[in-house]
Amino acid sequence: MATPKSVAFYTLGCKLNYSETSAIGRLFEDAGYHENKFNDGADIYVINTCSVTDFADRKCRQTVRRALRKSPHAFVVVIGCYAQLKPKEISEIPGVDLVLGAAEKFKILNYIDDLSKSPSKGMVHAGEVKEAYHFKDAFSFGDRTRSFLKVQDGCDYKCSFCTIPLARGKSRSGSIESVLANAQRLAEMGSKEIVLTGVNIGDFGLEPAAEDSSEFVRKNSFIDLIKELDQIESVERFRISSIEPNLCSDEIIEFVANSKRFVPHFHMPLQSGSDKILKLMRRRYKKELYKQRVEKIKSLMPHCCIGVDVIVGFPGETDDDFLETYDFLNELDITYLHVFTYSERANTLAAGMPDPVNINTRKKRNEMLTLLSEKKKENFYSKYLNQTRPVLFEKSKEEGKMSGFTDNYIRVEMSLNQSLLNTTRPVKLIKINKKGLVDAAIQPQFVL
């Protein structure tokens, strides 16, 4: 096969997808390919998809069209969760040449042996999700500031609304030794902050029972992993991307509170503040447990940032159920919400449940919680104005600006100073600007 000149990537969805796209990019690089930016055109486009919402499905189609506008003769490959769930549907999108499932995406170079455009529909290589039982190491690296490190994949939970187990397979992890090695490698490459990511990272520790086995046994736990990571002196910060409330134990919270490197920031999905809806969702906790987790975190780390996932418009959610969720969130000492409008997903239990919520009602509930989130976030930011906190700086997408996060996840923006990029500096938080970020000033004694 003649090596093409260039490949470009586009990633949809979660931090886990970003880590895997980066890992696949390194496979191409090692094989002699040159990576281009998406808008610069390329011989090959690889689109890594998500399928959490209908919007993600539509976004995939839009991205294929964008790629072909940039390079009409490009070879288009679609991978990721959407590719595993609906490979035939994707293969029929005009311009798609190759669709790879969960077990095939990391073998992508094996399938690119003919770079001619497909005359009709794309070739599909997507086996049963049960075949995706290997854990593949992955991490993102690009801006030399924050990196997403994959520590776990798949999920054994069967929430009634979720397609992720169908798209990624069983819960499985890398070994603690392999995660530590990747963290050390990222530090050597210049990353100052590592975000631990996965589908259900609190379930870390399940490894193959034997070589090339599809059965898994628990060899470690998440608390074992973070205790080991905390000893890596070359990494300034570790951040936990998201952890289920039933797995976010007191031991984990207490460890983070006293950690040298794990920052005071938790993201815990709630999904609903109604026990009735939580039961319909097949979640593994009630709202009282969630409240206890938040109270425990805040008792040990009053300055801790807490993010929350919540779904509105789930089948059977009445006005009273939604108001119960709203009131519950309003009273909780949390920082921000990620609000998702429920959308029916094929092959899930929820898709066949009675009493679907009107689409307009779903949208209104989303708007109400989005406004609540903005108020919560502003209130949290306001508490720390005129205080000094450490910020790790990175270049902003806005010309002439740089931005960064404090340890407790306050987004700061300042005028660009190249010498401060990828460094951590104490800054004074001054005011919340019109973009919802915090204007700040470097303390005089720390100006380079």
C-alpha cells in the first residue's frame, strides 16, 4: 500500500473518545502518515463518533459532508459508538467509505488497503460488541497542558436509557502498572494535568482472567489506582473526570481531600432527583445517597467544585417529578449541571416505556435547569473573587487570550503571555466577565 500524505481527525462526544482518537493518531504517525488539521483537507478523514443523543448522530452526518467539502476525494472512515450501534446506517451516508466497530477501530491500518472512493456504500467491519473485550491503552496529547488518560472502558450497568454497554461492551481496565507507565510518559511529554477518563472509572480493576480471555476478574480497585498515581511527582495535577455516586466512596473522597495531586473537583452523574424516576432509569442509588456524597465532599473540601449530569423528560416524568428534581438540585451545594434532554434510543428499555414526555415540555425543563446551572456556577465563582488560586494556563481559542482552570475548576481568562503557557501560577480572581469566565491577574511576585 502506498502511504498517503495526510490524515485528519474529528472527534465527537466524551473525553474517552478524545483519548482514543489521539491514540489512533499515533498509530498513523508511526506508520508514516502526516496529520493535518480538519479544515486544511486530507487524504483520509477519520471521524470518531458518539451516540449519546440524536444530535450526535446528526453531527456525524454533518461532519462527513464538511470533510468532503474540504477534500472531495478523501477516504472517509467512521469509528466510535455510533459506528458500533448503527454500522449499516452509517455505511449508507454518502461519502463514507469504511465503518469500523468497537473491536476493529484500533486495527484501522489493517483495513485501509484501498483508498479509492466507494462507488455506492461504505465497507463495514463491525463485529458483535462481545468481541470488544480487549482493553486498549489510550491518552490524548496536544496542547501540552491537560491530557485525558483512559483507565477503563465498557460498562456492566444496564441503565434503561443508555446504549453505551451496547457500543463498548463489558467493563474492563488496564493494569495499574500500565496506567502508571502512561502517566509517566505524559509527564515526560510535558503534560501538567492528567484527567482520568473511562465509561465507568469507579469500576476500575476488572482485568482478563487469562491472556486473550473474554472473562474478567477484579484484581484492583479505583482507590488502589489513585493512591499509586498520587506518588508520581512529575505530574502536577490529576483530575477525576466522572464517577458514579454509588462508587464514589467515603474512602475516595477522604483520599482526594488529603491528596498531594488530586484536585478538589468531582463530577457525579445524578440523572434525576426523583427516586421514582431513578428506579425507572435503573440507577443504582437513591437521591439520599447522592445528597450524602455531596455533603461528605463539602464537609472535607468546602472549596470543591461538584458537577452534575441530569436528564430531563424521561418517560413518566411528571411535572411534580421534575419539580422534585429542580428543588433537590437547587438545595444541593453543587457548582454546575450538564443537562441532557432525553431522546429515545433504539434497543433500550426506556424507548418502549409508557407516558413519553412532550418534546416541548422536555425543552422547557432543559431551559429551567440550564438557568439554574448558570446561577449555581456564578454563585460558586463569586465566592472566590478577590482570592488567590493556582491556575494552569493554556492558549485560548480566542486571539490574544489565554485561559486556564484553577485547582477547583474555575475558568480563568487573561491576555496572552506566551511565557506563561503550560505553567501554573497563583492568580488573583478579579471579576466574572460577560462570557461567564473570571478575569484575573498574576500576583506581581510571580510575573516572569
